[in-house]
Amino acid sequence: MNQGYDVMFYNRTILGVTSALLISWIACGDDTASGPEPPEPPEPGPELLWAANIGSLVNSRPLKVGKYVYVGGAEGKVYCLEAETGKAKWVYQATRAITSDPCIYTGKIYIASDRKLLCLDYTTGRLVWGYDTPMGYDIDTNPVVGNGKIFINAFDRFICVDADSGRELWQNTLVDAKQDPCTYGRKVYVSDYYELVCCNADTGEKLWEKEFGFEFRPGPPTAGNGKVYVVFSEMPAGEGWLYCYAASTGDRLWRYRLGDYVCVGAPLFLEGRVYLHGHVARPTSVLCFDGEAGKLLWRTDIGEAPTSQRRPCVRNGKVFLGDYDCVVSCLNAAGGALLWQHTMDKEKDRYLYEMCAGDNKLFVDTQGDSLYCFKVD
């Protein structure tokens, strides 16, 4: 089995540079740094287009599909809003609080409401079907769709449901997952308290696993280009590692030592790059890696407050991230330059929860009661 290679070098700072625009460039297999790029001219901050009062805590990441944005609230409502105006096209009232992000597949919206998985028609909000979990267990993860199947975890059950009918296809107790799964081809990947597991998406059979001991906690995996990426953090508050595995065999291809970083949520794979964010014994930073070689391409420090998102939002060459001080940061995805930061009303919005972007708009939900839409060039 190929054990790959390690990228072991800690991220450095450049002496005398302490601003939020700091970018460290570190070559793979070399601990020398070439220094930050010359700062780009600052871009104008976002323009608020509208704010929709959801009426309760916003419990899900917004999802933009075409001309509409979908989001769920703590009082059990699923909203379909016009992306241009924020006006509601339809509202579905569930019997319990909405507890997950929405996902879409072939004209249907899938979202969790405590112990029930809901399937809604995305144009009308009509309930197509509802799936009740075994023993009434609450759904612990966001629903993930792949190849006509929906994957969720409820307590100690990893469950696969047919996306069209809501019929349960299989369940297993191989993992006690609290992290979102991801799919790649005919496989599904899920992490529990100390291991990463790959299952056959059609049958639920375990194909391979990677154990890291009880002192490590894996985050949600992400997959792309034949690889699976996951961050393991040493508990209770130790160093973190970004691992890359072959999606088919589980062979380790490389790993990168993140040092004092303990990453929040999942890496994001997009167009050959892996984006993630981390914090603990240093400023909150956004990091970007070459997904093939494990080379750190850039790192940008954006502030002291921990980030509140599970993963960065990357769209149209920009990286967006929110934090617990209600600050939205926008970075250049190519080189990591900090383009702007926008501070929202912390007293009203408490902290930023999740966001999505599309058509030069950024949709930001908060732990207040509103969903915001900003114009971003």
C-alpha cells in the first residue's frame, strides 16, 4: 500500500507584517517563503439589496437554485424566496424545527425536520414524501444526494433513501456519524468519532476504513478528482492534519500538518484546489492547497474571531467567510488577497451562520431572524 508522503512544514509569518492582508507562500517540501503578494487595490464592499425577516433563527445554509433561494427556520418553516427581491414564493410549515441545510435533486428539495426527512416540490413547496427515521432518532447530519439516493445519519444508523420515492434502501451501524457524508461515483464517505469509512453507495457495504485513535476527531470529508480530503484534529485542543486519500482504495496520498490549527467543518474541493479555514492558537485563517500535490498555495489571516461556517463559500474567483463577530470577509481565490471586510449588526444578528453565492449576489443567514442578500461584483 502506498503511504504517500508528508507535507510537514508549519505555516510561517513574515517578520514585520501583522495586518489581515498577510499571505504566506510555502513550497511543498520546502520551508522557505517568498513573501506576500503586493496588495491589490481594495474593492468596494457589498451593497445590501434586501433583507428577509424569517421570523425565527435561521437553521440552515441558504441554497440558490435558478431564480430562487431556499432556507429553513427554527420554527419549522421552509422558505422559497425570489433571489432578486427576497419575496416569498412559497412557505412550507413542518411539524418540527428545520434542522439541516436543503439540497436539491431533479426538481425536489430535501431537508431534515428533527426525525423526519422531507421531500418538497421545489416549484410549489408541496410535500412529495416524508421519511421517518428508525426509533424516532433525530437526524444528525445534512442530507447529501448522489446517484438518485439521499444519505443521512440518525444516532447510530447510517441510512440511504431513494430520492424519488422516499423508500429506505439500506441502513447500517458501521459508524456513529455526526459529520456530513459526501459521495463520489458509486461510493459514499462518512466520518465518525475517530475514523473515516468508505461504503458502497448501492448496498451500504463497508469497502475500507481509516482509524486514527480515540484522541483524534475527523471533520466532514469532501471528495473530487479521485481523492477524498478530511481534517483530523487532536483532542482536546491539539494540532490538526489535512489528509488526502485515494477515493477508490483508501491509500494515503499525502498529508499536511496544520500545526496549531483546529479546522472548523469541512474542506471544500473546487477546480483542483482545496480550501479550508482554521483557528485556535493563532488568528483565524483561510488556507488554499493544491489538491493534487498537497502544496500550500496561500494562507490569509482574516481576524481573531472564530469562523462560524462549516466550509468556505467559493464563487466566481472569490472566497467568502463569516465569523462570530458578524464580519464577512472576501478574498481573491487565486492568490488569497483580502479584498474587503464588511461588519454587520452583531447586537441584532448575533453571529453569521452560513452563506451561498450566485449571479453576483451573496446570501448570508444569521443567528438573528434574517436572511440578507448583498450585491458583490
